[in-house]
Amino acid sequence: MTVRTRVAPSPTGDPHVGTAYVALFNYCFAKKHGGQFILRIEDTDQVRSTASSERMILEALRWVGLSWDEGPDVGGPHGPYRQSERAELYQEAAATLLDSGHAFRCFMTADELTEARAAHQASGATQSMISPYTDLPRAESDARAAAGDAFVIRLRTPREGTCVIQDRLRGAIEVPWDQVDQQVLLKSDGFPTYHLANVVDDHHMAITHVLRGEEWISSAPKHQLLYQAFGWQMPELVHLPLLRNPDKSKLSKRKNPTSILYYQRMGFLPEALLNYLGRMAWSMPDEREQFDLSEMLEHFDLDRISLGGPVFDVTKLEWLNGVWLRDGLTEDEYAQRVMDWAFNREFLGQIIPLVRQRANKLTDLAPLASFFLQGLIDLKPEDLQGFKGIESDDETRRILTWSLWHLEALAEWEADGIQAVLREMAEIMGVKLRVLLAPFFVALSGQRSSTPLFQTMGILGKDIVRARIRHAVDTLAPISKKEQGRWQKAYDQAVAAHVAALAAQG
């Protein structure tokens, strides 16, 4: 048997360090056994998936030092490697499940589904919710579909007994069947959900081992049920431990920088980042902390994976990166890395138009543009106080936090889009735009007057902007858990009111 593994990111945002972490272990396992590593793009979310996100994922994985034998950019015998280009295959699979009785059409409307979920939750039931269309006769189901009634196709699940999942690291995992929901397999738009597409693709791409995060354990019974329904051999499962924040919560961008692009822009070496990700759940036989990809591959063994929750500690990563900078590069290599990082023509070409009108000599450029080359800005609370039109620290913190939340929905990070989002945020909060923007200048540059803000934010990038704004808020006072919940509720209500007001205006 030829070992074949894969990583299957969704192109719906910035490339996540968790993607690189899972990709690294799949790569090492496949290569250690003389097999192939495949990259597949799971872009069935047509609303959120973007070509730019896919491009960034591929570039980021290559930047950390990973490559793949088959994928959307290199081709291969099992293509296409984007799920959006394989829709017919999923529709045929869904039809097969309908015909065999392993799936059924559900005609619940969105409102009916919302009401049913609320009633189910209110009832205190511990079992998963059952669709009222579970036992609809096939002839009636066909007739309604032929008449044009909208439907989704759901998985038919057992209601009694226990599902047993075999995991390479964890052994037998038991899940009561009544805890497994009737998963939507094919949406009303004809596109599959992750679960159907994942199983169909893994089979047709001859994947032998699935190494993925432990958050997918709850989905394993559905996947096993699908493999059994199709009569296919299920790949061996390996659920890797979840990356966590220092407070042991799931790694998230609201608490920790999670984008690979952030670490690239902050001046981390790709070798150091990949080294650190390898240490998250695995260790070298001699326990040394610094090793490169070839050394990890030479000694790789699944049995050395620890199931304890690995903590992604940026301070520890910084230390390891320092080791690589001091001991892993020659002086010439060090100089080249610095040039590649920030002193390249492309990056400087973005900055110079913003500062040249304010400089009388070249030495003026350093103080004007230095914040473009920094990580977090050195701030004191008084730096973020005394803004005209802002009466308190809490108002400054709320302006920055709400604006950051609002910017999260921006698909393309560029100046015009940033300006539109922040203008809307000023309307939502009922403040003048100049009032809203004042703390941004300090948070991002450390100065009350700086280069044009929207272009500056575009050049810095979403990840650096996010980190600096969060740092500015923490400089005044970190957001408490209660405050987070209260602000989130108020933000959601304010946005809803703004949308309703726009709708009323026609």
C-alpha cells in the first residue's frame, strides 16, 4: 500500500498556523513511508471562498518550507483539486445515498429549522434533533422535489446503540448514535457540505491516512457511516491535539496571532516557525529543541506524538526564532533574509509614496517610516488619552474593538475597502469619522499625525493592524470576559439597527 495523506484548507481567510501544523504532520508521515502528500482546496463555501485566500494559503505553506505532490497548482492524476470543480461527483454520490436509503430529503425552510432548533433546545433534550421528514415516503419526496420545493439532503443516522471509531493514537472512541445529528450532505444550492465532499474526495484520491485536528472527532461517526453506506474502505484516522492559547482555550485570532502572514511580516524565519509547529505535538528522540524539516522527517514517528494540549506561546516562538537567527544563518544569509523581509523594492515601493512629500533628505525617511518595520508599538496609556470628542478610556477601547470586529468581515484588505468599513463604523457608533480615526493613528504608528491612515493600514496588513489595535486596547485595559460579552451584544444590536435603518430608507 502506498501511503497517501492530504491537507484540505478552506480559502475563506488568512492562512492559519493550524493549517501549517496539520500539513507538516501529514507531510512527514507520508514522506517517512515513501508516500505522497496532497493539497486539496475545500471551497464549497461559495460565499466566503476567494481566489486571493487560496493564493495566500499556497504561498504561505510554501514559505514555511512545505511542498506537495498533487494539488490545484501542480496537477496530478486525481484532479481537479478544488471541490468547486467536482460538484457533479458529489451530486452523484448524494443520489446514490438517496437510492440506498442512507439519506433523505429534508424540506424544512430556514424559519422552520430555526423554530425547531429553539424548541429542541428549550425541551432540554440530550439527543440530537430529528427532522420531521426522516420517514417521508420516497414517492412523496420525489414528487415534492419534482414540483420545485427547496430541500437539502441529510444523512440518515441510527438512533440506538454506540458508534465505535478507531483512532491510531487514541484507540477506540465510543459515541452514542443518538448524539450524532442528521448532517446536511448536499445543500439546497447543490453544493456539498464538508462532510460529504471530504469522504468522497478522500476515497477518489486514494487517501490512506487522515491526520487532522481533534476537533473533528465528533464528525468521525458521520464519516464512518458514509464510508459504510458507499461500501468503501475508510482511511486510518489520526486526530492530532488541538493548538491552544496560553490560557488553554482553542487557538483563536482574538487572543493570539494565528495567521502565517503575521509571523512572516513580523520577521520570523520560516524554518523557526515550522520547527516550532513540529514541537507542538512531537519531540526529537534526543529532546533537542532546534531541528529542521529534514531532521524531523528522518526521526519522525507517530508514536512520539503527545496528546496533551500543546500551547502556542509566541514568547517561546520568539526565543526559538532568535536561536535560528543567531545559529542557523551565515552572515550573508542573514543579510539576504533582512533584504527579503522588508528592504525589498516591492515593500519599499508601497511606503515611499506616503512619506516622500514629508521628507527633505533621505535621513528623514527613517523616523517617518520606521513604524512600518516594527512589530508592536511601544505605547503608554497617556498616548491613547485626550482625543477630542472621546470622553473616556472605555470609549477609546470600544471604538478600537468594535472597529476591529467590523473589519474582520472585509474580504479584500485594501485602502478603499478599509475606508468604507470605518466610515460605516462611525455611522453605527454615532461619531464623526475623524473622532473614530484619531486613536487609530496612535495605535498603528505611535503618533497622532502620520501617513494617510487607510493606505497605511493596507500596507501594514490585516494581521499587524489587528495585533497593534489589540495591543493598544490592552495598554489602556485588557477586555474582561464579561466586558467582551456585553460589548459583543451591544455591537450586534447596533449593527442590526444600522442595517434596519438603511433598509427603511429604501
